[in-house]
Amino acid sequence: MSTSAATKIADGIAVKGAMKPGYERVLTPDALAFVAAIERKFGERRRELLAARAERQKAFDAGVLPDFLPETKAIREGDWKVAPIPKDLLDRRTEITGPVDNRKMVINALNSGAQSYMTDFEDAAAPTWDNMIGGQINMMA
């Protein structure tokens, strides 16, 4: 049974999307408590950054070009290296990227013999509530 009204999970936590059968596998009490803790700790700063982003976009729309922050010059010009590529990712001659909203496609990709498979929760999937939660379920199956 799915519900469309907000489902109260705990104090201050409500899921506004429909809770369909199986969604509780992804939206566990621990997972929801984690998201709530992150929102409580960083939510105000997240909203500030989103507002600053909107202001910055207005500047870009007015013709201002983006540039690097002056305070990051030492990092850009520094002598540093990233960690080596993990062994599992060294051979990517055949890599499949695909949506996660179709379980059969995920299974076929994993059984294809490709050296790597990248699940795509972004470009290959519409970011709807059902696609995102269903994709998580498909990755757990």
C-alpha cells in the first residue's frame, strides 16, 4: 500500500514522497536519522550556499565570467598528487554506464563481462522519487 501524504517517521522527520512496498529497505530508521542529523547540522549552511549560488548565477547571466578563488592559488600551484587509481579500475576498456530504474538492465549490465559498470542515478535516470528509491532497491537486490 502506498501513501501520498507525508509519513511521520520520528520526531521532526517526515517522508513526503509515497511510501510504496519495499521503500522501507532504503528509507530505514537509521538512514532517515542520518539524513535528519545532516540536515540539522548543515541545513542552514546549505540554504545559505544555495542562495549564494543563485546570486552568483545572476552575475554570470549579466556577463561576469567565472574564475578561480585567489585564496586557492597555492593549492593550484602546489606540488601535490592524488592517490593511485584503485586496482579494480585500472582496466576500463569496456565500461557500461546505465540507469538503475530497470532491474533487468542492471542485471544484464552486471553479467555482460564488462570490466566495470557505473550506475547512473543522474543522466540516465529522471530524478523522480520512484526512480531514485527504486534504483537504490535495484542496487540492493
